[in-house]
Amino acid sequence: MRRGISERLLTRPLKLLSSAADELGRDLYRPALAETGPAEVGQAARAFNTMQQRLVHMIEEYACHNGHADLFRERIDGRIGQ
């Protein structure tokens, strides 16, 4: 019984992190992960959220400097065909 609880405490957060990483590839503006749970889980979620914020910032800065912010955002959001 104890093993099952421990596995769920680890497996569920890993599945959420995996799903979030997959979603991030399709939607850069996806909601942030909840930074709760055991210390290591919260730390991983914070690191993921920080990475997402940095990616958004870098991409938006790049797009603004190239004068294509709206087109670039639409491309990221998948509104323009690939």
C-alpha cells in the first residue's frame, strides 16, 4: 500500500510535467504549472515556469526587434498554416 502512494506522488507530477512540456511546444502561452507538492516537485514546476517565461520573453524580444511581432505571435499560436 505504501509503495502505491509513493508511486502516485511521483508519477502524477511527472505526467503533468510531461504534458506541460508537450503543450508548450504547441502553445507558448499555456497556463503555468502549479508549484505545489513535495519540494522537488515544486522546484521542477518553478523551473519549468521560469523556462516558459524566458522563452516567451526571448521570442517576443526577437520578434519586436525584427518588426514582426504580430505575425510571429500568430505563427506561434498556430493561427497561420504551417
